Amino acid sequence: MEYLGGGSALDLLRAGPFEESQIATMLKEILKGLDYLHSEKKIHRDIKAANVLLSEHGQVKLADFGVAGQLTDTQIKRETFVGTPFWMAPEVIQQSAYDSKADIWSLGITAIELAKGEPPNSDMHPMRVLFHIPKSPPPTLSGEFSKSFKDFTEACLNKDPAFRPTAKELLKHRFIVRHCKKTSYLSELIDRYRRWKEEGHSDSSSDESDGESSNKENAESPPWSFTTVRKKKTESRKVLNGTGQDQQSKSTSLTTVISPVFTELKQQHKEHSEQRLAIEELERNIRLAEDVCPGITDRMITNIIARYQKFTAN
């Protein structure tokens, strides 16, 4: 396994903003990786700065293929709900059929993240972001950036995936062609980051990125750790007790949604014993229902999101 000692793009952002040429160089390498993945009918499904790693010499690599999906000649789109909320394409959140163009949306969000230091909507709670993205206009790159850079992000962040360019087409975009340099140029970012750490600055883990900004709406609430939503295997397996019945895997939302929600609720009502007991009882009942009917919580969350989107659209 190759050692990538330069850190992640998110790590490097902690030491300060990137220049456009550095962003273009990094995006070109990401696009080359995506172009290859997509040619092999694979979808990464979790493109973000924390999953872009650099070698000590500035070489760029995509990491964390834990939620990557495989397309085939007969299955040209996916429908599973995986990824990290702030970077998720609208069609992924809505669990519509999606393909490699979902990675292009995430790339556009990542481009803004590299420019601004955080993804769009980072001041929102991650759960609210899941409702916000499908019904809102696409985010845009604001500020003193070149027109070609803004055009690049706008092309990636088209709500209709059919109108998003492919990775191969984006490699020819004028922002990439005009601003890209050799990857060795990125070693300046690595050197800057090391100097920044030597000066005694905090070096928090990149893994905190998925939820670190999600609590700005309520400073008194405990921080959420809203990490990548990963798909559990849904293939049934035989129960070992010999009954021959099929047993489904439990819902992923138990850990990604339910547990954080109830942790926050119990913290908010810690001074009110009756309310806290009611919250704990509700959480127990949800888990009991999951034991009886594995997967029911995921279906419940999906229906809640769908009904909320329908309600707010009217």
C-alpha cells in the first residue's frame, strides 16, 4: 500500500486558502482519477477534500472507496443512499436513479470547498441539508475568483445530471487548461502546512470534517459526527438456527441518524427527567422494531424525507 505523507486536501486547507492554480492542479488530478473510474463503470460516491490525499511530492490520489458503486451493462444507474450530506447530489438524496454524474456534482462542491475552506451550506445542520439540497437552486462560487473557475463549478452543479459534463469533458475546461500546473507545484502547500503545524497550530483529524460545521445553528447542542452514509449489504443470509428464514441487515440510519438525534435530544432535556425517560423509551422501541423487522428504520427515514420534501414544496 502506498504511503501518502502529504496529508489530505482538507488538512492542507487548515494552513490557509489555496491559489486558483493549486486548485486547478488538484482538480485535474481528481478528474483523471474519476475519468478512469467512470470508464470502468464505477462511481466513487464520496468525493470531498478529506478523501483527496497527496504524496510528499504533490501527487494526488483519491481515497476511501468504502462506498464506491459498480455499474454494469444491465445496471446503468444506482439508487442507494450513500455519501456525505454536504457533498451529495440531489438525485442521490432523493434516491432517484443516478450514475457517474453524481460524482461530478460532488466534485463541484469540492471545488468550492477548496476555494472557500468549507462546502456550501456548512452552517446548516446535516439533516436539514438533506432537505435543502433537492429543493434549492444549486450553490455557486461567490467572491473574487476568475470567471473560468466560476463557470467550472456552475457546470458541475447543474441540478439535471444529464446536463453535467463528464470527467473527460471537464479535463478540457478552460479553467483546468489555463490554470493547471505540474503536481510538484502542490508540494508548496505541503511545506506550508508543515510550517503551520510547527508553529503550534491545532492539527485536528480530517475525519471530523463531515460534522464539524453542522452545529453552528445551535451552539449549545452537542456536536454531531455525521460521517459518510455507507450502504449496508442488503443481501439476505440464512439464519444459523436452522429455521431457513432469511435475515436482512439492520438499517444504517440507526448509527448515522437515529443515535445522533437521540443523543442530542437527551442532552437538551437532561434537566427534565420525565422527558428524558420518554426519549429513551422511544429510542428503545425503534431499536426493538429494528430487531423484529431489520431495515424498517431506513425505510422510515426515507419516507420522512420524502413527505417533508412534498410538504415543503407545496
